[in-house]
Amino acid sequence: MAKQYDEKLKLLHILRILMEETDASHRIFVPEIIERLERQGITAERKSVYRDLETLSAFGFDISHDRTGCALLSRDFEIAELKLLVDAVQASRFITGDARAELLKKLAKLTSRHRARELNRSVRTDEGDRQQNEYILVNIDWIHDAIADNKKISFHYFDWTPQKEQLLRHDGKRYEVSPWTLVWNNENYYMLAYDKKTDSIRHFRVDKMKNLRKTDSRREGYETYSRFDFSKYSSKLFGMFSGEECTVTLRCENNLAGAVIDRFGTGIGIFPRSDGCFTCTVPVIVSPNFYSWVLQFGKRMEIVAPVDIREGMKSLLTQVSELYL
């Protein structure tokens, strides 16, 4: 009975050895595999190891074994894909240090120890600006769970004060909404949810949600959400700041065509002028971030219409200029 157990265990150990020690550029010989098995208290003969290699190959693992040694040639993730995932984890502002280290450790196990060294990426992030929110991963899990169970959620929503304290919005009352999806925008996670009180789809930053609970009430707003186009919605937003939605006409120098298309997409109308500029009419949600986006281009971009949005820019410029008088 013990021998049968060892045989089953031996197959798994061989697979782990191949995963940890080999790849297309690094091979291992059968005597080395036998030696490693013996360290685990498992005895093996050369023929039985070859049989196990054949079994693993028949199961679907891309294993090569010949005179040059044995190797697991391919895996679910190529090294370039793992580097991309590592970069995303390293650059993420909401993943805390411990969670980040654990994710990177798990990603490294998806390749051999030789290739894992290449995953020590030098992505630079501003640790001082990294969101240290220990609840965010739990929040994401709870939101997905509520969506899967077709349930509403309730939570507190907060802003940060200059004293680095959390100030609850809504007079400290809990929000209760129907979650529909999570989106990644501007380096933050947002939940899109139906709010019955406003009969609209609203977005909430997941790292600013706390004390989240799944309720017993069924979700609402399916029809509203089914008509909701997030790609169009996000192109109107600047920094995911809410505000009044309106149509704005911009006058831009021709060299800003790329910036405008990157922001609003290729579906907008662009109308060339004879003075080296063009005009375009775009839907936006007006907020301080929208004005800031326009201001970054200086005199090369101008709000032409409507008058109230143009006046809003003038008012902002006046207020800012007073700081520097």
C-alpha cells in the first residue's frame, strides 16, 4: 500500500521538479530527478521515471526528454505575459505591500526559477502615493459575490480629510445600491451600480467604500444598466469626477488632433478651419478636471461654446490668478 502511495506521489514530485527547474533553455537529467526524489524519501528507478514522463506527456504537458535531458517546454503563461502582469501589479496604486508581495510570489511560480529572475522588474512607483487600503481586495470579492448572487449591497463611503481621517459622506448614512460591474479607470477600481433614489447608474471608488455588506434584497436597474454604455460614459468623464453633462465645442490647433481623438475616440466630428485649427463638438461631464484638461494645452485649445461653460473657465482662471497676484 505504501509503495502505491509513493508511486502516485512520485508523479507529482516529478512534475513539480520540471516546473521549478526546467524550461526551453534549462534541462535536467533523469539521475538528477532520481536524486531529488530520494531527498523526499521516494525511491525510483530510471525506467519508472521515464514511464512517468510519458504519462505526463500523454496527459498534455509539453515535456521533452532525450539524451540532452528533460524539460517542460511550454506553460499556460509565456514569460512576456508574466512580465506584463508583474508590471501591472507593481504599478497598481491600490494593492498594499503585503498583497503585492504575495501576488508577485505567486506569479513567479508560474515559470521556472531560472526565468523567475527575469520577473524582478524595475517598475518605479511612488510609494508615498500608493493607496494603503486593506479593505479593497475584500471589497472587490464582496462585490463580485453580490453580483453573482443578484443581491444589493450597502456600505459607507468616505473622503480623506487633511488630518488623514476618513470623513463619511451622506451624513454617515449607508448607501444601498445594486452593483452591476467593476471597472478599472485612471489607476483605480470603480463599481458601477444602479441607484434607485436617482434612477441612474452611478460610480463609486472601491477603495473609498468601507463596512460593505451584501443585503437580502434583489438587485434592481437591469434595464437601465443594459442601456448604459460605459465606453461613452468614461470618455465624457475626467478623472471619474461627476458633474453636469453637456455638449462642448472646442477650437484646437491641428497638432492636438491626436490628443482629442485619444480622449474622445474616432467617432467625433472634426471640422478643419483655414487658420491651422479645427473645431470639434464633444459630450463631456463638466468638472474641475475637465477645465484642467483643457488648460494643459494653453492657448492651443479654447472652449468656444456653450457660453456658461466658457464663463466657467473664465471664473476658474480668475480665481486661480488671484492666488498669484
